[in-house]
Amino acid sequence: MTRSKQTNLVHGGTKRSQWNEVSEALFLTQGFVYDTAEAAEQRFVKTGPDEYIYARYGNPTVAMFEERMALLEGTEDGFACASGMAAVNGALVSMLRAGDHIVSARALFGSCLYILEEVLTRYGVEVTFVDGEDLDQWRKAVRADTKAVFFESMSNPTLELVDIESVAEIAHAVGAKVVVDNVFSTPVYSKAVEQGADIVVYSTTKHVDGQGRCLGGVILGTREHIRGVVEPYMKHTGGSMSPFNAWVQLKGLETVGLRVRAQTAGALAIAEALEGHPKLSQVVYPGLVSHPQHDLAMRQLGAGGTMVALEVKGGKEAAFRFLNGLEIAVISNNLGDAKSIATHPATTTHQRLKPEQRASLGISDGWIRFSVGIEEPQDLIDDLLQALDAV
Ligand SMILES: *Cc1c(COP(=O)(O)O)cnc(C)c1O
């Protein structure tokens, strides 16, 4: 029987212990006992399915999380990581070596940019940056020795989309692997693998946990790649997910579909209510018909997602007055949470960038990133409108 994503989110990957518990068990154990010395020796020679050695290598709760994530994304396998950044670093470093070339979109989360600009180059990987939405730049940048392309399918915090299908065609023509950081698109709406992505990476800290509790990440791809390339790197370098975090996020997966769809409905209602507001120079939301990539968003995701960007007229001072006026939404820097979160990227998440870099990415001093939660949308609209009155 075929099962839909939503059903897999509730049941996928579940393995019951001898007690037949309903809720997935938390195996809070670092290690595993062998019946005999010979069994221990054998386990190290060849670790079979449902056999474990040490939690850095694998753990039953973590394995359930990996399998449920892979079912959701439609990949053969996945490796769960300590954080989204452990996943991005692991996905890239595990497959690249000195002398390789990688092409990356310029609009990246600050820590992703650090890995591309500082880490990979330090070990002799050549990095070329392009404007992610400009296909000509991708075409010109790829070469015969390009091993991978990397991009955030929807950029943080400007909500620009990269056309996965078109970039994958360009990359695959030179034999490069397509690595997608898909956080803003969410695993609920993602069809990245169908569209040509080879490796899909998530910070599961965001929508998957979705309740602000623990960090997590996952690298998804073919079994050969995950077990042959990613796992050896991750298990020996220490970026594996803890069983406790896997358990929290496994339970998060049960409701992620409901939450993300509710958050998306709220985001559209908010974007529609605020568009054209006299205190705002822009309301950016891929679900709005006015968004320059609205058609691509509908084709690629079928929805606008859970994030709305607002540009307050009057720069930093006006943006701060707006943030300080919010009564329901909180000021923080996480996203994808059940609670609505407002962020001023220029002074927080993207503070590390030089002012010229921020300007070239379109991150102005009036820019607000608004992660829509699951509160009643009308309450959020009222909150945003009264905070704008205060500007
Ligand atoms: C948050 C985020 C990350 C990093 O995830 P952590 O879990 O915080 O390590 C990477 N990429 C994107 C697009 C993100 O939003």
C-alpha cells in the first residue's frame, strides 16, 4: 500500500522494542552490550541493520528519525546531525577535496557563507559565487572540474528562490552534484529530489522541531552516498545527532505538516493584509502574486512558505520601533517556530557581513524577517498593524 507523506510523518520509521510501546522510545544510551567477545568482534567487522556500536555511529532513536526524514523527502537514506550547520559542513566537506571546484549562490545564511568562504578555501577547494536566481551566471560558472553546486532554495532573509530544476540541469551536464539547503522551503513542501537535487540538507532546528527546543540537522540522499561518503566523515568527526534531540524531533515530525500548513496560511493572510501599507516600502512573500518569482514558487513548492519579509520605511530606527511595539510576536533569531518571531537581520543574523555585502544582497536597515507561527492569523495581523502605528 502506498502511503502519503502525512501518514509517513506519523508512522514512518517506527521501530518498537520488546515492550511494544505506542510512542517512539528514547534510547538514551551511548553504547550497546554484546553477548560475547566474538559478537563484539563481528559487529565491528560488519554492522547489520538494527545493530549498533556507539551513539556517534548510530542509535535506534536516531535511526527512526533518519528514516522518517528520508521518507518525507523521498530519498533512500539520511544521516542525522548535531545541528543544521553540522549537516551543511558534513554534506560539503565529506564530498570535496583539495583541487575541487564548487559553485555556490551568494545569498547564504551567515554560517553557510563561512563554510564556503573560509573553511573550504582553507583546504584548497575553489569556490565561485553567483547570483542564485540568474541562470546565466550558473551556466558560466560551472566547469568540467566542478564537483558540486550549493544553494539555499529560498534565501534568508530576502526570500529569493533558486530554480532547482534548471540549476540541476546545468550542474548535471558537467557531472556536478546538486546540494540544496532547503530550510526555508521546508521538507513539507519540498519536491527537491524530483526536481534534480542529489543531496538535500535541513536544519531540523527550524520547522521540524518547530517548538524552539533543540538543535538538529539532516543530510538526505542515496544510500550509497549517505553510507559511503557522508557517514564515515560524520561518525569519525563527531557531528552526529544526540538521541534525545532525535526523539524530540521525531515527535516534531508527527505535527510538522499541520504546523507548516497553518503557518503558511497565516503568512499569506499577513502578506495580503500588509501589502501596500503606507509605513512599508515592501512586503515580500513568494505566495503573493506580486512576488517576482511567484510562478516559480508555485511550481517548485506549491506554496509561499512560512516566512514573510517586510521593509519598514525609515531604516534601522523605524525598524526597531516596529519590533519594540510587537506584543504577540517575539524578537528572536530562530525561525519556523510555533511562536511568531521577528528578526532584524542587519543587526543580528547578518551583522557579520560587510555593509556592502548586505547591500548587494538587498538586506537594508529597514528589513524585517517575520517567521509566522501558529497563532490565530488575525491576532498576528492586529499585532503587526498596531506595531506599525508606533513607527
Ligand atoms: C538555521 C539555518 C542553518 C543552520 O542551522 P542550525 O541548526 O542553526 O545549525 C543553515 N541554513 C539555513 C538556511 C538556516 O536557516
